[in-house]
Amino acid sequence: PNTAALAQVEAGFPVTLNGSHFVTSSVVLWNGTAVPTTVMSNAQLQITITTAQISAPGSGQLVVHTPANLSGDLGCDSGGNSQALVFTVT
């Protein structure tokens, strides 16, 4: 989902991000700040949005960052950031 109620965020709202080419060092950025990220697979990451990220109704941007210069069987050597997704708290 890309929307949650403030009461859900206060309890800790899990968000799953789907994509591709994620690696163990991929991390989700909330408005440019890294948040604890669980790499579920090379196509799925999970974070928990809490009041540490947003304490009142509003929105924030989620970006997946993968460091550059990864090699070997990871299949990724360029790294970089994904396009931003907007997450709204009502």
C-alpha cells in the first residue's frame, strides 16, 4: 500500500517494496534518510513506517538505494537509487 492512517503508523506499519535486483546492502530511504530495511529477496524489501519517520498526517518519499561497485554473482555493479514513491499518512 502507499497510504496508511496515522493510527496504523503509531502502531508500526509494515511496508513491502517490490522491484528487482535488490541485494543484501540495498536500503530504503525515507525522505533521504536510511531506515531499517529487511531484504526479503532480490525482488522484495520490507520496512516499518513509524512516528520516527512521520508523526502527523502528510507524505514522504521512499527510495531504494543500492551501493555501487558490487560485483560477482550479485549481477549489479552500478548501484544507484530507484525512482521515488510517495507514501501518504492520513
